[in-house]
Amino acid sequence: MTSRYLGRTGVLVSPLTLGAMNFGAWANRDHDDAIRIIHRALDAGITVVDTADVYSQGENEQIVGKALTGRRDEVFLASKFHGQIGTDPNTRGNSRRWILRAVEDSLRRLGTDHLDLYQIHRPDPDVPLEETLGALDDLVRAGKIRYYGTTTFEPHQLVEAQWVAEDRQLHRPVSEQPPYSILARGAERATLPVAQRYGLGVLTWSPLAGGWLSGRYRDGGQAPESSRLQRQPHRHDPALTVNQRKRAVAEELAKLADEAGLSLVHLALAFVLQHPAVSSVIIGPRTLDQLEGQLGAVDVRLGTDVLDRIDEIVAPGVTISPADEGYLPPSLTESTLRRHLPGARR
């Protein structure tokens, strides 16, 4: 695979990243099979593996660690912190206390002495950004991590992180990991332009829109049972009106893919790969067949006619379902932040 630079780091990465989320209790419980998939990805030229402590509550990192035994130096290894681990209310979030413990736990599970990229899995409105970036800067200086980045941050938060790092003379975030697919193009409005402005590497997640662009929903077929449907029915339940809209759009895109002589999977991945801000696209195969069906997308170049037709089907900057944005800030989810209570002083 032809390598690309991860932002301004000088590090070359493969255009596809292996997202390991589907290995473990959340999806593929067969550790040996998961390891075979990881090895096949590495043999095919994928050099980036992305995991997180919250995926199957640490089991995922353990699987990745086993798979990388003897091959660690081949891989740009990325993990994340933020999600709830266990039941202790303090084993989550973006506080210094939790970051310094979480990184040690991840390193132990992964069987390595450092992470190439450590990512803030989501914003935490309860923790000052200065505290989070300060802790990550300390980890860089201690050699525990080489770089750090963000995941699903709002555009203004990306800018704020750059300013905080400059003001406090800290190592700055070098990457952002936003959701991006033909069905979820919200990142085009500001996130991707901001990333380009600050030289951030971009690792996009959910390029197949959680499976809606995999082709499995074609021709009115029943949606298969999946762990995703159980965990996130708001994104994957085909009975919901917004998901019916996604299904209809996916069918239009499948017909376009047929006309272009492509699989829907290759059309979807090639679309994301061709955005100039994108460093690498995270794919999350659950099976070896799924991986094999995605690898060839790196050789696909979509013509202007196909890209224009995609823009007609889903306009630039439009995300069909808000649930696919990956993160909604408290200003949208907490009504008290949007309105004055009756009788309250202003």
C-alpha cells in the first residue's frame, strides 16, 4: 500500500488502518481467529492498528497484544482512553489521575512499553483541557507515548487544544479521529478543514456507516442480528425512520457502484480515501472475508462523474442521522444549558 504522512509528524502510515473494535466480547469472541485477521492485515501492508481500553473492557487490547508478539516494530499502535472501565466512577474520563493509570493498564494488556498514538476518545466537559493535555505531555516526555491525538472532537475544541498546547508550551495533539462516510459527511463542514489548517493527521472511523454501506441491507433484505444493533439501536435499528432513510440512500449508492463496476464497499472506502485531509481510513472487519473484501479499495480512484453523483445523493457536509456524529455536546443534550428557568434572574 502507498503510504501517507500522518499530518506533520513525518510518520508514514498505510491508507487503511485496522480498527480492532470487533475483536472480543463485542463481536468476534474467537481470539485465534482475531489474531489471524490481524496478521493478514499486516501481511497485506496495513501498518496502523487502532484499539481502545473500553473495547470489550480491555479484552480487545489483550488480543491485539497477543497478535503483535514478535511484530510490534512493524506497527504504528494506537489506543484510547475515556470510556468507563469497570464500575469505579473514577475509572473513566479525561482527568490526570485516570490518564496516568489508564495508560499503564493499556501498555500491560498490549504487552508493550509505549504507544505510538494515545487518543482522547471523547471530550470531557467536566475536566479542563489544560489538565488533560498536561498529563499527555508528561507521558510523551516520559516515553510512554510517542504522540497523542483526539477523537470525535468538535472543530472549536480542536482549535482550543492547539492554542492550549502553544500557550502552555506542551507537545500538541497531532491527529483527530472523526466519523466520516458518504452517509455522515458532517466532518467536511469544519473538522477536516481545521485539521488541514493545523496539520493534523486524520484517521477516520465508520467509513461504511456502521454497516449500512456494506451491501448487506440491499433489496429489502432483513437486517442481520449483530452486536452493533444490540449496543446502538439508535444507529442500527432498520425500523427507525432515520435509518430507513439511510437504507434508501445506501440502495441508491449501491446502484451507482454497480454502474461504476465497483462493490458498494469499495465505493464507500474510496470516497473517504480521496479526501485530501484524510491520512488513513479505519476499517473494522469482524471476519477474514470482510477484511479481504475491503483491502482492494486502496487501488480504486473515483472519477469526477462518480464523485459528483455522490454529492447529488448526499450533499457535502450533510449527516443523515445525528446519531452518526459520534458525539453530541452537552449544549445539545442538556436542556438546562439552552434555556432559562421561569423566574430565574438573568
